[in-house]
Amino acid sequence: MGSLYGFEVKSELPLRRLNSAVGARGELRVEATDGPLEAPAQEPASTLIDDQGKCWYASYELKGGGCLIELPPSVSFLIEPNEGRIAVDSRDDDAELLEHRIVSAAICTLLSMRGDLVLHAAAVEVDGRAMLFCGPSLRGKSTLARALGEAGHRVLAEDGVSIALGKDEPIAFPGARGVRVRSRDRDGRQRTDLVADPGGEEPAPCPVGAVVLLGERGAALEIEPLEPARALALLTPNIVRSGGRASLSAAFARLAALLGSVPCLGVSLPDDLGALPDVARKVLDATSVRS
């Protein structure tokens, strides 16, 4: 047993990327279903469908406060936030991908439903504060997290950050250990490899220091301070939520609260990945967060 996002995790399925620190926020249970999870006879609250009409994601909000998430064709999750329980119906032999979906999709959705602000983001610790990197896939979130980890910064998360908002500073909690990095093999096929803890040490929860929104890559590094109202509009697609209008409204208010207390930058990374160590230092300098 270990912890994720400050919670102890008891799982019937093998989870290898848990933190060793004791979870002080409570307990979450991950269980395997006895049979298939069936979608309810209602329209989903949220979907992701590609240009060819293939559905990659569907979310159904259930009576009693639960949520059913489908990631066709390989896995479905029944999420019960009040009980701190996730039931997993898996039809995939890829254990690493299944774990990634449990920790970054199912558990993140559960925590959003329980009141955390949860973002699709990577995060590293810099001088005791969390630097968050948001943006669509292939913008460089995991790549930056790995580069900063190899430069000596502890990695909090690589594809999901849970933030508790209270009277004091917003606190980011460590997610799954390691960083999943995409590459291509000799035949040009995409592959994903797990780099174990590039930061070398397990981080503790820490206050959020800054948010970086990654735009499209270009010829050179570009950095632009974002006003809170503009940052709120641009970062909204990075919110993790259960899918319905009420969940969006609540998460939107939490994101606004975060952006009212920490700076946000728009950053375009250069295409030259060999320049990343120097680029990472410049990004840290721009947020007044230094190693």
C-alpha cells in the first residue's frame, strides 16, 4: 500500500507508482469488478469523439453522486466519491497503461468530485513550491518535467495535479511516481516509456508557485505573462471533472481562485529539445522561481 495525492490507496489491482509517504487526507479503494460495467440508458454528460467518429471517452453522472467513465474499448470506471471507491472493469492486458488511467483519469476525477481543483498537468518542486505545466498532448509537459527532474528538482506529477484550496495557500499533492515519455522506434511507431523518478526523491505536498500554459512549439522560446481572466479562459480545457455543467461550474470557480493567487505564464517551447536544460532555467527565472 502507498499514497497518491495525499490519500492512502488500497488496491486489488497492481499499482507500482504509488508514493511511500503515508496519506494524511484519508483512504481510497481501487477494486476490480465482478462483471462488466454497463452504461446507463441516458446521454453522457461529456464525450471525446475524433474526426472519424470514434469515441475515446464518455462520462455519465449517476444518481447518488457517482460517475461512470468509459475509455473504449479497454476500460471503464465506476467512481463513488462519497465512499472513496473506484471499481475497475478492465479489458486490456497493458498493465502500465491501465495504472496510468487509474491514477490520472479515475482517481483525478474522484478528487475533483470531492472538491479538489484537478488539472491535466505536470508539476515539479522548485524551492519548496510547485511549478505546474498545462497544455494539450505533445506540448512538452512530461518532457519539461523530466528535464527539470534530471536538473535536480523533485517531480510531483506528470499527467495530473490535485490541488487543495483553503484559507491558506493552494497546496499541490504528489501524484504517481515517474514520468511517461513518448518517443518513436526505428520504424517510426510511437512508444511510451516510463522514466522512474527523474528527480531522484519523492516530493512532499507544497504550495503552488506558478502555472505555465504551454502553447505550440516554435523556432525559439517565447514567454508571455497572462492576466488572470485570460489565463482562466485558456486553462479551462485542462480541468479534470466528471462531465456535467455543475461540475464545470465548481471546477471553474476553483481555477479562478487559484489564478487569483499565483502567476500564470504562456510559454512556447523551441522545437530543439536539446536546448531544454537552458530553456527550463529561463522558464523558472521568468516566474521568479529559481533553483
